[in-house]
Amino acid sequence: MKYQIAFYINRKILKSRTRVFIFSIFLTLAISISTIFIVTKCIYDQALSLSTLYIHHELNFFEKLIDLYYPGEWEIRDGKLYKDGIQINHNYQIIDLFEKLSGDTATIFQNDTRVTTTIRDSSGKRIIGTRVSKPVAKRVLVEGKDYYGIADILGKKYITAYRPIKDKNGNIIGILYTGVPLSYFDDIKRKLYFIIGVPYLLLVIIFIITIFFILQWAKTQSLSITDPLTEIYNRRYFIERLKTEMERAKRYNIPLSLIIIDLDDFKKINDTYGHMVGDKVLKAVAQTLKNRLRKTDILARWGGEEFIILLPNTPPEKAVFLAGDLRKKIEEMKIPGVKKITASFGITGYCIGDDINSLIKRADDAMYEVKKIGKNQIYLKKCGK
């Protein structure tokens, strides 16, 4: 069975479809890598969606923290923003505490202008006096609604949350802000690529390596059972299959036939046309025989110009009919520069008490009987003769 599998892989994949197979391997690898990126991106996008819930929670925490420290009302007095009578402009106590507790950035706007913040420039100076973006201002200051999303703050991307600040009369007088740098999620993205991508990619690589070794094994096994010239089975493999089929014929009492074929006057072909032409004839004969046989039949090169056919579950009488057809097909072959090719066929069937040697000898004797009576004929040697 292992030889049959190896022979099939070698013949169907390695030889006739090599380019397609190699392309399939690279396509598999490309699809796998693309899948890694797509899956990771989907998970990353989901993480960003969940971050909106997170930032909403953080905004609530920021608002409650301010109310805890400054429980009074928000108001604007003398052009400044106050909470519970405490001036918020340039007051960093509460926002620094929030940043320390949550790790998030925080800003308080008076109307649309930043008056206190934890965000600093490259020199470490707090960014005061800059304005909120127009989309945020419209959403929060005009419509009076919370804003969540990704915003560009001083050239950096943040996942942000904004909430209107209202005085005791319900007038919007400022904005509370908190945000997480989007770069924070780059680390998550890299970790996702590593956690998801590396094991998946390793599996793909292992799969490809496994396929490679299977193909190498198949090639080695196939070479060990194949005649290199005619690319049909060799003598070694034929003997193994003959043992198996003889045991089956004996056990289940089913017929089995053997045909030995010898090309007539093949030495003359080599002497007249050269060995390259002789090799061409052998290949052509092998292909002609193979095209006529069933998948269950075993064709092998027996040696030199001899071929042998094992016919499982076939009585000798049917083998004679097949041999007659094969003889005609060989005789009808057209090979440029070569005259008519003929062959002698010796046939026998499995007999009770046969071993491999006796069965093969009887078929071989039948073939030599043909040689004696004039070649290009068929001879059946029955049991006991």
C-alpha cells in the first residue's frame, strides 16, 4: 500500500502538476499570512470599540473625582472657570491626581479653550490656551452631548471622551476631557500579532515542511519501485505484489493470470538503429501496454526487452484475449525509422501448489514456446503441463 501511495503522489503531483503544486504551497502561505493580519485587525478593531466603553468609564470617574474634591457648582467669574469657588484655570491639583490614579490624560476647557491639562509638549510644558477641534466643539458645546472617538491632539492620536460642563442654570460653559494615546494600543496590536500570528504561522510552516517530507518520501519510495527508463514498475515491486496476489488467490480461491512479453529480435533494433532508438521503442511499448490495462493490473519491466503483467482476478482464458489485443497494438505501433515491432506472449494461470518461482517459470516456458514456433504469437501453458 505504501508503494502505491508513493507512486501516485510522485506521478500525479511531483511530475505532472509540479508548478501547480508549488503555486498552491505559496498560495496557502500567502492566504495564511493574510488571514493572520485580517484576524488580528478584527480583534484590534474590537479592542478599540471596547476602549470606548473604557474611556466612558474613565470620564465618569474624572467627573466624580472633581465633584468629590469640589462638590459645589461650576461657574464663570471674572472671565475664569470656577468649581465650588475654586479657580480651575492653571489649577493642576485635581487633573494630576486623576492622571496618577487612572494613567489617562485629562483636560478642562473653559468654553472651547484649554485652561488646565496634563498634556505636555516636548519640553514638558503644559499645553494651555489651545482650542478644542470644531467637530468636538459642535457636538459638546452646541449640541450638549458627549463625544467619543479618535482625535488628533497636538499631532498625536488619542482615544478621547468629552463631556459638557454646565453651570447651575444649565448653560454649557466648558468641557471635561480624558483620553488614552492611540499608541497605547499599538503595543496591544503587536502582542496580538505575536500571540495569534506566530503560532498560526508556525503551524503553516510545519504543514509545509510536513508536505515537503511526504513528497520527498514519496519520491524516494517511487524511485525504488519504478523502472527509470519506462517509468513503469520494476521487478522488485512486481515480486512483492505477486506474493500478495498469490496469497489472495489461494485464500479466496480466485483466478490469477500472468503474462510475460518478449520483444522479438530486439537486439537487431539496437544493433541497427542504436540504443537510443531501442530505448525509445521500450518506452513506447510500455506506454502501449499500460494504456490497455486495468488499474488493478500490474505492469512491470522484467528485464532487458521483457515485460510482465500480473492480472488479479482474471482466468487464463481472459488473459489470452487480452494478450491477443496487446499483440495487435504492439504490431500496429508506428515509430519513425523503425520497421514493424512484434512481441511473443507467454501466458499461465495460478495453479494449486504454485509458488512464485513455479508460476513465473511456467509463464516463461510458455513465452519460449512461442519463440520456437515463430514469434509474434501467444501461447497459454495450463496447469500440469
